[in-house]
Amino acid sequence: MAIPPKLLIQTAQLVWKTMWHTMMAQLAPSDNAGGFQRVESQFRDSLGSAKFPAAPNRYRLYIGLTCPWAHRTAITRVLKGLEGVIDMSTAIADVSVGGWRLENDPTGCGNMKELYQLAQPGYAGRCSVPVLWDCETNSIVNNESSEIIVMLNDQFNEYAQYPDRDLYPASVREEGDRLNDLIYNTVNNGVYRCGFARSQAAYDQAVNELFGTLDLLDERLGDRRYLLGEPITLADVRLFTTLIRFDLVYHGLFKCDRRRIRDYENLSGYLRDIYQLPGIAATAPLATIQQEYYSSLFPLNPGGIIPTGVDLQTFEQPHNRGDRPPIS
Ligand SMILES: N[C@@H](CCC(=O)N[C@@H](CS)C(=O)NCC(=O)O)C(=O)O
């Protein structure tokens, strides 16, 4: 006998909403108003200290392909030419364990949780990527992307292929830091504040702030090639990793759907420009990123269907942002 529709719907709503809030509380802690609260990174040591001296083939980066924060570190590693001196492992977002799985890892760890335990037995915080790992002492140097990228820029110049590429130049640091703050709150973390909102009001605020900043950035990029002019800096690396995921993932999965990046004249060319720099496309396998995001964030996409609307070839099209070498 068929279940009456009203009973079916009411029961499903009760069960699903309870499960949804329970899962979201683990995935993305929120404040009382339903706004996403990102947890502070816990490991904040520095490369170049007595404990962690810069040395070739001693450190390894752990990243995940979906993760825009980890992606910053993979790009900085390429821009500085550090592939030969800093190893990199890619963890896989695994919905069945609710975390990052490792395959054939040199430490013997099967997932990021085990890696964090190896570094600090009893650790009870979040086991996020990226991680800058010290292979010599089996410890975590740092797990905060905004700090790791500065260390990769500054501390390995002796071993880097491109030591003269300063991605964090003192001359524009203050302006860059100010811009980074705005972009972090409203764009990098802003897309997560949209996608992980647990109330309409929290979502409305996040989405308004996100598109307010994208409008501003589009205008800013009307008269300069990169955020701080030329050459490219870490501010661009930080913005790029959100923009490259935007039309593919955040527009649909995180409900950032007021506009797409391809609708912005300057932001879209800027995005293609950076994507087409030597070595960058290889750090961003777009189909895999989209597939892994839509499959791993179960509470946001329980049916597991992956959309197909974005033509990946568009990222290869001319950017018309200038012919001069982007990096001096
Ligand atoms: N503030 C950190 C954020 C890192 C982060 O949130 N990583 C996510 C993936 S996008 C993660 O690994 N989350 C797993 C968890 O929090 O349990 C950074 O910038 O490095």
C-alpha cells in the first residue's frame, strides 16, 4: 500500500532536516545566526626557524585537488620552481570516511587524520589540507595556507628555480594585505559562507558581500593586468584558486548564482590569463575538481549528480590581457 504523500513528505522533511543539521554541524560549524564559522588553523610554526631550517628534500606538501586553500600552495610551489626540492602528495576527498584519504603515503598513513596523529598524538582538531610536513621529524610545520605560501616565496630561494620571482614584494605588501583581507572574507571564505549557510539571513549577507566584491574587482582589473599591477603576486594566487572553481562548483553547489565569472569582462580574462601561465593548468584538473566536490560534499548534494554546463575549453581561449611576460 502506498504511503500517503503528506505523511511521506512530513516524515522525510523531519528526518532529512535533522540529519542535515547534524552533518552540517560537523562539516561546517556555524554561529547562532546560522553563519559559517571557519576554525583557526592549529599548526603555525615557521620555515627558516632553528626547528625547521629551509633544506631541500626535507619537506612535503599535502594538498587535495578540491581545496582552494591547498591549491594556493601548489601554485606557489610551481611559480617559484620548487618541484625538485619540496615533494607533494595529493589526498583524495572521501565521502565514505568524511575526510581526506591518502594512498601509498611514505609515512604509512592511510588518511590525514592518521597523519595529524603521527605529528601530535591525541590531536582532536580538524585534519585539514594543506599541510607542510617535515619528513625528518614527522611533524607538521604549518597548516595555514596564507602562511605557507609566504614561506615558499621567501625561504627556499637558495634552492628555487626562480629565486628572483618575488611574489610578495615589500613595495605593494600593505595594499596587497588590505585587498587580501577583503577577498578572504567575502570571496575565498565568502563562497563557503554562501554554501555552508544554515539560515536564509546568513546566506543573503554572504551572497551580497561576495558579489559586491566581485563587482569591485572586475572594475579594478579594468586598468591593470593583475590585482597589484605587474608582476603577479600572492594576492592573485589567493584569488585565482576561488575563481577557477567558481563557475564549475560554487555557482551551483554553493548557490553563488547571481552571476558567473564568465559574465564578468575583466575577471574572466584575468582568470584565463593566470590559468594559461606555464605549469598552472596542471595544478587544476578541472573535471576532477568538479567531480570530487560534487561527490564529497554529501549534505549539499545527496543525490551525487554532477552538472555538465561548463565547457572546459573556454579556459583555454585567448585572454587579451597583454603580451608582456607576466613574471619578471
Ligand atoms: N585556513 C585553512 C583552511 C584549510 C581548509 O579549510 N581545508 C579544508 C579543505 S578545503 C579541509 O581540509 N577541511 C577538512 C576539515 O576541516 O576537517 C587554510 O587556509 O589553510
